[in-house]
Amino acid sequence: RALTYFSEALRMQFQRGQNFRLELWTAYFDLGVAFVTQPSLQLSHFSVAKRNKLMIKYGDMRVVVNREMLNMWSSMSPEQRLMFIPDLVGPFLEVSLIKEDGIRQSTIPVFFDMILCEFNETEDFRQMSSALTDKLDLHVSGAGKGDDEYRTLLFGILSQLCSQNKRLKEAGAMEFINNSSQLLERLLEFRNIPEGDEHRAARMQTILNLLQYYQEMEREGMYIRYIYKLARLHLGSQNFTEAGFTLLLHANLLSWDASPVTVCAEFPAYSSARTQYALKELLYRDIINYFDKGKLWERAIPLCKELAEHCELVTYDYVRLSEIYRTVSELYNNIMTTVRPGKEYFRVGFYGQGFPPFFRNKQFIFRGQEYERLADFTQVVLAQFPSAQVLSHNKRPGLKLTESEDMSIQCAKVEPVSTEQERFIGLRVPSTVVDYYSSNNVSRFILNRPVQRGPKGGNEFAHMGVERTFYSTVSRLPGVLRWFEVMKEECIEITPLENALETMVSKNKELSGVISRAELDAAQLNPLSMCLNGIIDAAVMGGLANYEQAFLAEEYVETHPEDHSKIAELKKLIKEQIVILGKGLDVHMNLAPESVLPLHNKMEKGYEEMRKKYLPGSERRTQQLTLTAADSRPRATSMSSSQGSPSSPAPSRRTSAETLPRGLSTPQLQKRQSTLSLQSSPTLSLGGLPEISPDGMPRRVASTLPGNSVSRSRDQTMKKSFSTRPAGEELVPRPHRALTMVGVNSRRSSTDLDSPVLSSRPPSQVQQYLPIREPDAQSLSPEPSPGAASSGGSSPSRTKWPSRVEVIKLASTQKSTKSSNLTLEDTAL
């Protein structure tokens, strides 16, 4: 009743002409809004009985006051209404969000009236649209008001009124109404997600939808606000890579100048920044740190270079510049020395009306963890939707499934398709560099589904085709989320022969990557063992033989002349796989501990069968590692088809080898080992030691290891010396521990073992390596020195070492008389 008196007084005394008082009218509307929205009058919060009792006794006083406010609004002229835009947009929106249909239907038309007033005056409605967007976000996502019924009612009333005004339609009013409806829908989706770690993914997806909307609407303030909401969720989940990409969205909006900036209250860590330059530098530091934690060093380096450029050319902060360059050095070193297995990718389809709208009947590509299995990933997805069922096939779902009220999930592993690797074609690039681009910065993925294209039974490889589906995502992975929606899908068919070729290429690439990682890190031995054993066992049981029967048989070659080039390519890939397997076994033998020796010997035998079958022109001495009872230390023994024959030709590739000591497995030694060639050479080259050529002359070879540290390590491991028989008899080595050499990856042939390697060191150090005579009674007597002869005294007994010329002659004699089937246990340096 008091508001009614106020309304009459305002209309009579403070509305017309110069008597209009803006502050009084503003106070009146604020009072009316406060009365209508007070919690004690919200009947929807009461029980049915209490609500009916209040309605009978007092009626709905909210409706009465709201009607009076609308009358006051209508009594003002368009020029006077324009004074309240955009200040009254928020209060009227708060009133319209009350859960009472009468209030909503009578208040929503005020928004159209505001649009019309501003448009008639300025030919646009920017202030009204901006204020409505901000207040919707504030009241819906912040205060928890509004529902789907309100969204439907708002869109229906405003679109109906707008359709009756041709000028507004042409000015884009209808588009604004549609955008407001979409914003309200996304805000409701974000607000309705429950709290909890199991719902983080859904909250992140709804935030991304809001980010995209605000970016399209150029609402920078709201855009930045939700950037920090998403970044905080990522940090809570330890998604450091995604947190870095999210903060980078804000950093890209800033410039390198001293213009003032307002820091978002959502992330108070940057409250100390007052200029865009200072804020951008703080953001870059955190982003680089997050990329470092996520092992995404390739993305951190450009940011460091950008910072360095401004420190060098703008601020001249050379202290900070030196810190940045040290960081860049560490990042490059991490790229070259750290093993980074590629992430797994999965396609997930959410089918059924039971899913939220942002997941319903859509497909997404998810970025999983390293070595994550499909079964484990599926359980993670099911944790978010416990009532969903998992489809056991990868076929396209029908209408029955998509329109069902149930929830069905379809998960499948996909392979990324990289376009960045094309830059490395024809270049010798380290695998640690190339491997990064094979599973990062990708937006295209492949899903292969086997399809039988012939009669069942027999050799299935001959009739097994592939239905290949390509998926393209809306953005590249990794990015601001660990998943992105599929925007494009296309399907092709692959013939059985093309499938075989692609399988061989993929397997060879995978095997090469595993070998490279094992060379850098001995901890990768288990993946190497699994990969080698999987290929060799499959080949022995008929893996490659199936390809041979299906595509290399004369019948297939004659009936498919159009496939001659592909058949030749398949033969080439098979031979390449044999060579790569040999290299892998070399690395595996150098890293294999005692417990893996039976598996290694089994793989050696299987590899020998493959080599004889698919590389018949090559000879190879198969290595087996054994344990001796004396020291339980692995030893390499050789087997050959012509074992014991002195005239057997030297193997063309892998021959007798030296095993690494199991206690020496430092990262520095592994890095040095990885640089040595796996190819055997006519003579053995060990860092810093002279090399004996076939003519018996010593030849100095350059040390492959700086500082000759390998030689020093070898000095500590070889403590036994050989004895020699009297002159004229053949040299026979004494039994001793198996020779262990550090830093050598190549395997030597029997002829290499016959060539002694001499040291150019002083006699005190050479004593460990040169053969000496077996002591007899005569040699044990002391030999007088010149000083002793003059003084008449005696000197301590000492072994007389042969001169260098005598040693060379002895080596030549040894080479011509020694048999060629000595093993590594019977040979010393």
C-alpha cells in the first residue's frame, strides 16, 4: 500500500518536464525489486499447505507490486526510459527469474521495450545486449536462478515481439535473442553439473562451451573469467599441459607494453601485475613451468624465446635474459635425453537421450595416458556415467540407439595422423625429436575395423580388409582440454595387401622407436623384450609366413599383375624388419640381466630361423648368453652352422659379442653406447687403444668416448693376465672369468678375436693386458740391474716385459697359429 502511494506521488509531482527526478525513480524501482525478490515472499520455498494458507490470507503480494512497477515503467516517455538503460536491466532480470509464471510473462516484455528504446535513439542496442549477457551470467551461474522453462519462455516472448518489428529484425535483434537463448542454455548446463572429481570432465566441457560463446560475442571480461575457472580445474586434476594451454589464451590477449590491466579476481596470483607487460611475463613463467611438468618442452621453447627477445631488446634485463637462456638449454637437453612414450588416443561416442546435451549423440577424441589400455580408459569413462552400458562393437549406431532414453557408450582406440613429420623427410633427425610430433599437435585420427572380404577359413590374411574411418576434431590435441569433439568423419576401404603393407610399416616404425628408447634408457628393457618376442614368436608361428602364402605365392603374383609394385614393397619391408630385429637383439643382449637370458637365447634361435628364410644370402653367428658356475656371470657363446670350421666365412653382420657388466648401467655410459655403431668391423676399435690391422702392425684409432673413460673402466674390470708356453709352442690361454668390455656395442667375429689389442700405456698399466710367459725356475731368479752390478747388491725380482717389436711379432705368430673357433671366454685383450 505504501508503494502505491509512492507511485502516485512520483507520477503527479516528479515525472513531467523539468520536475523529473532520476534518483527518486531509481530508488522507487530498487525498492520494488527488493520487495518482490525478498526470500520471505518466495512461495515456491514453502510447503503446499503453508503456501495455500498465505495465498488465502494475503494473496501473492509479489504480483501486486510487480504490476505497479510495470505501470510506472509504461508511464515514462521513451526518452525517460532510455535513462535507465542499462542500469535497470539487472533488477528487472532478477524479478523475471522468480518462479511464478505470471511475473515472468509480464516482466520479460520490458526487455524488448528496452531494446526498442535504445534502437530508436542510437540505431543499435549494444548497451542492452551487453548488460543482459553480463546479468544472465551473474544470476544464473552465480546465484543459481533460472531453469529451462524460463529459457523457453524468454525466447518465445522476445522472438514473437521481435518478429513484429521489421527494422529490428534487419538490425540483428533476432540473432541477439537466439544468442541469449544459447547462452542461457550453456549457463544452465554449467550450473547443473554436480560437484565432485567424477564430474570434472563435464564441468570442463561446459566451461569450454561458454568460452567459445564469449569469444564469438567478443565479451573479453567474461571470457577471461572462465579461462581462470578452467585453469583452476586443470590444476586440481594435475593436467599441467592443459592448464598451460588455458592460461595461454589470456596471455595471447595481452601486449608487450605498459598499458594498465585489470586482473581477474578468479586468479589472485597475478594481483601484483599492474601493466600488460608485467602480467604477460608472469603468465609466461607459469605456462613454461606447466609445459615443463607436462613434458611438452617443444611448446615452452618458443615462449622462452619470446621472453628473451623482449629482455634483450626492450628492457635490457640481461640477468633475466641469462636465466631464460639457461632454461632453454635445459629444455633442449630434456628433449634429447628423456624418453617420452606417446600418449594413447581413444574415440568415445555417447548415444542416447539420457546424456547431457553437450555429450548427447556426439563423438569425442580423448587423449589418454602413456601405455593406457582401452579397458582401463573405459572404466574411467564409466565412472562418470555409472548407469551407461558399453557397446561391444564399433559400428555406426542406429536411430533406435540414439533416440533411446538409455545411455550407451562406444569406446575404441584410434591412431593419430601427424602432418608435422613431413618436415623431417630425407633428414637424419633423432628419434626423440620425431616421436614427439607423431602423437602431439594432431587433429586427425584413424580407426581401423577389420572386414572379411572373402570366404572364411584358410589364410585369413588373404581376405582380411580394413574399413578405415578418419576423424577430424575441432581443435588440435593436446589443448585446453584432454578431448575435443569430432567435427568430420569419413570412411574408406583398404585391400588385404594394402593392409599388410601398412601393418609392416607400422610395426617396423614401432620396433625402431622401442629400440631407440632402450638405447637411451635401460629401464625400457621390458618393452623391448615384449616387442622383440612378439614379432619373433609370431614369425616362427607363421606371422610372416602368412603374408608369404597370401601375397608372395606365384599364383597370387600371376593373377594380380596390378599389385607387382606393392608385392615388391612387401618383400622390402620384410627384409627391413629382419635387419631391425637384429639391431634390437644387439641392444637387448647388452642390457639383458641374468633372469632374461633364457628369453634372449630363445629369441636368438627364432631370429636365426627368420634370417635364414628371408635373408638367405647372409651368414650370421647366433649369440647365446650363458652363466658359468664360477662367477654366475653372463657369457656369450657362439653357434654357427659351420661351427669349428676354420674356413667358414666371417658373418656379414652380428657375430660374437661382448656383454656389458650388469653393474655398469649409468645414464652417461648408456648415452655413449647408443652412439656406437652396431655394425661389426674387420678390426676391433676400443676408445683410445691402438688397433692391430691384419698385417700385424698397430694402428691408432680415434677414441669414440671423450676422456678415454671407457678404458679406465675397463682397467678396473680386467685383472687377469694370460700365460704363454715356451717359445715354439702354441699360445693357450689360462681359464679365467669371461671378458667384459665397457662401451662397445658391436659384436666381433672370430677373426677379430684373434687380433690382440695392445695398449700404448706405460708398462705399469699395460701389464693387465699383454700376454706374459709362464714363470719357471729361470725366470723367477732376479735379474741384476746396472746399479746393482756396480754396487754388488741385489735388487728385487721383476718380470722382464717384451719390447713393442717383440709384441708385434708375437701377435702375428698368434694370428697364424690360433684356431678360429675360440670363444669370448678364451680370448683376452
